[in-house]
Amino acid sequence: MIVPDADTDVESNARAPRARATHGRRLVFLLLTPILAITLCLGLLEVGLRVYCRIKPSADVEFFRYANLMKTAAPGRDVRFMHQPGSRLRLFGVDVEINSRGFRDVEIPATRTEGTKRILVLGDSVTFGWGVPYGQRFTEIVARHWSNEGDSRYELINTGHGNYNSAQEYALLAEQFEGEPLDGVIQVWYINDAEPVPTHRDAPWYSHVYTYIFFWSKRDLIRRRLGDLPTYVDYYKRLYEADAPGRAGFDEALASTGRWTSQRSLPWVFVVLPEFHAFGDDGPFADIYHRVKRSAAAAGAKVVDATSAFHGHDPSSIWVAYNDVHPNATGHAIIARTILEQVDKSEFKDGPQ
């Protein structure tokens, strides 16, 4: 009969917990290593993207920053959202300041100064002057030119908001300028103005993360190239189909703006811009331009056709960036020249005080 060695048994029992502990640590290490490596890589990517975007602003990142940091919801109002009064940001390499009324403009006194013509300008991000320094937007150019020509001083109040459509522009006019002394209204149309009215939501935490924005934009680009999302041509054309979700709202907005200005005997100038990917009479949106011009004229507007003013220009020379077709300072100068050529400033007579 063999008797077990008591010392050996005790030593074996003591090693078992140590072996289990070592195995547990190894398992934890194997699980944490890839997690830590991925976290480190994402952290480095986040830092790299933030540094890169300071040197060369990204359109996608700047759009998110603008929406998250400069806009605010407007509960109970048809505009749905507005700029945060007094907010300041540097967007696309340009300093942007919002006045106390929520517009990217100088402070406008409630009462009109004697000898001053006050003209309200409605529009979206093009009118806002995305990527264009203050003073180089078409509103400032036109106001300077008209003011230098005669005795009257001209104020063009730029109320442009990124992502506004024609329905929101009318809502802003009716909600915020009822009873305000005006001498006229200029409205600038772009092809996405028939989109349904968008909503503004509080920004989730991850929308401030550049890495998220980077991957979101690449996913969107890949889906578009694979045909999962419509091309910009198909998307814009669908906006003006009879049963499109925002079409009725667009038509009603034009009619309402016409009634509002007519009731106050104010001239209403409606500027039609081209889509900025390509210029030419035979482009994919020629029929839409004609229909919109007819609709605006029927609603009572003096229509300014700026689509042909861009003929002969390389579209990319008008863009604020290679991946952002908003018009740059050169594009704004063309818009201003078109307005100056087609609109006589004497049309803006003294309106109601």
C-alpha cells in the first residue's frame, strides 16, 4: 500500500488557486488589450482630426458645429429653430457673430433712422454667407453700392439661416417683422427650398465627436456611391414633384409672402439662384427654374434670374471648398452684381413707419 506524501498534496492544493488567478489575469489581459488598443487608436484619430480641422476646416465637421453650437430650438414657432442671440464661432475659417435678434448682421435699431431705406433679406445658408466673411456677402455689397449712389442710406437686414426653407422664411417674416418699418423684401431662392420643414433637436453627446462625424460622412458617401441614396440631381428633382412632402408648403409659402408684402404695399424681389454643381441653360434643373420663376411672379414677386449670371464660370471656382458647393466671396459678388443690374433701388419707396 502506497501512502500519499502529505507535503506534496498540500503544495499541489496551494498551487491550484495561483494557477486559477494567473489564468484569470491572462484572460482579462487578452480581453482588455484589444479594447485599450481600439480606444487608443480612436483617441489618436480624434486628436488628429481636431488638429487637421483647425488647419483645413471640414465641411461635415463645420456643419455639425454650426448646428450644435449656434442654433437653438424655437418651441411653438413655425420657424422651428433660430440662431442663438449673441453666439460667436469661427466656421470654415470665418468669424461668425450673431446679433441680439438672432441674425448674422450688425445690431439693427428697432426704429428706422430718417433717410434710411430698410430692406429685409430672406434666405438660407447661401444668404447667411456660409464660409464668406462679413462685408463680402451680397447683402453688404448691394447695400454699399446703393448707399453710395444717392442721398438715402440702405440697410439690408440679412436674416439668412442655414437649413431654412421658403416656409420658414415666410414664418420668420410674419412672426418677427409684423409692424416693423420696412421698405421692401428680397428673398433668395435655392433649389432645396422645397424641402419639408426640418426640426431641431438637442445635440447628442456623440455629435461633438469628430471621429463620429468622420465615419458618419464616409458611410453616407459610400451609400451614395453604391446607389443606396439618391444622387443630388434625383434628390432635388423629387422635391418639386406634385406629391413631394414639402411641395405644398413651398407653394403656400410663396403665396403667403406675396399676400404679406402686397397688404403692406412693399416690393418683393425674388432672386433665383442656380444649383452650384453645374451652370448652363440645358442643365438638369432648367425646368424647375422656369416653374419657380413663374410661381413667384404669379404670387406677386419681381423675379431676378441669377441662373445665367454664372454661365462660363468653373463651378469649383465658386465653391467655398472642394466638397462644399456654397458660393464663396466670388459667387456672392456675382449675386450682388445681378441684383444691381436687374433691380432699380428706386422701387424701394418709403414704407409704413
